[in-house]
Amino acid sequence: MSSAQDKDDIWLDDDIIELDDEEVVTPKALNPWQVLIVDDEPDIHHATRLALSNIQYKSRPLELLNAYSGAEAATMLEANPRIALILLDVVMETEDAGLRLVHKIRNEMHNSLVRIVLRTGQPGQAPEQRVILDYDINDYKTKTELTVQKLYTTVIASLRSYETLSAIDKSRQGLGKILEGAGDLYHLHSLKEFASGVLKQISAILDVGTEGAICAERRPGEQKLEILAATGDYETLLSQGSLTDFPTLNESVTKALAARCNRFEHPQDSLYIAAQNGREFVLSFTPTQ
């Protein structure tokens, strides 16, 4: 081996050592889109799972949930309120089990956000025109016409619709809280309602990630943080738990307060605000990628 080659090998070895010494940054996994498959035939579940196995929308994968009856699906919906799409069979434990579930979702659970795609192997038992008119569903397909490509198109279109409706609903909730709190901003409860409303509005406008956002306050001479407002997964902080339950959020907020400056560190951004009366505020959120 020539001396020139030796030098090349040494250079490569040095490079490898430097790469090993660098901190490896692992991208934060985004919350998946939850899709519920409701069918009494195990083969349909298996085929659907295969067809949807590699689908992603906005860098978020699918989490496929399974139910084999209308009753089981209703229980699963109550336990997983963030289900975005239901692929629903019509005929299961009864000839109209799927239609009964649609009625329960819309009229008893009052869930208007989840997208519902009816699938049937027996279209004569649930005529399409009548079903579309009488039930609040978003699409109606026979199982034979749902090829892999058409299923892909249906799923992506449904998720896009769910995302848009969720943003509108978040904005509506925010406006409602602003109106509730605007009557008397001198009362702490009203101030929190107002802050919560504003935060929901900001979250909708900025397309904040599924984790949500918080607004925290630290008063002069105190170290304790008070959560004034929160959205998404962080709403639990308003009644219980602490920032340490969310390590990435806690680190970003702590650094912003310690340095008294904004922190823009993927995947968490924190804005530091100092008031004239000595109070300090941090607005922290996870932008959608």
C-alpha cells in the first residue's frame, strides 16, 4: 500500500472518530394518525393493514386500530378520542350495525370531526343514495371497488379533511374562551379563560403540532411556574401533573427562563416575555413539520 493511500486511510479514520464523538440527534417521532378499521371479517382487517402499512401524511404514520363489531368500535372511540378516520363495514353483528354506529357517533357521542367511510360487500342491503342522504358519512364504497390506490386516495383525502375541521374547531373553541374571559379580565379565572382562548387561536393559526402549547407565568421572587393556559396533550397541566411529565417541554421552558431569551430548538420553541411589573411569561409550542 502506498504512502498516499496510508494518508487517505488515516484521514478516513480521523473522520470516523469525529463522527462518533458528535452528538447524534434523533428526530422526535410525531403522533400518528389513528385509523379505526371496523369489520367482522379478519381477512378484511389483514388486507386493509397490508394496503395501508406504508402510508404517511405530513410525515406522520398511521396507527391502525381494530374492532370487530359496532359495540366494540363504540368502546374504542370513547377510549381514543383522537381517531381521525373510521373504515366501517355496514353488516356485522346485525344487518345495520354500521349504520347504527354512525348514528351513535354523530348523535350520542356528538363527534362531528371523525371521518367515516362506509364499506360494504352487500350494497343492496344499504342503498348508497339512501345512506348518503340519511346518515352523516363522508364516503361510501363497495369492498370490491376499493383497490389499493383508491384506498390510499380515500385515506389521504379523509385525513386532510379531518385536519382542516380540527383546526376550525380549535379556533372556534379559542374564540369561545376569549369571549368568556373578556368580561372581567381582573379576575384570575377570567384571565385564564382569556389566555386559554388566545392560545387556542394562536395554535390554530400557527398549525401547532399535536402535543399542543402552553403559556406559563413566573412571578417576581418566586421559582414556581403557574400554567395559565394549555392546549392539546398539555391541557392536563392545568389540573394535575407537572412540566417534568413532558421532558422536552420542561427543558425548553427552563432554558428560556434561565437565559431570559427566546429558545428555538427543534422540536420545541419557547418565547420569553418580561412584563414591566417583573412577571415573566413563556409561550412554548411544537411547530408542525
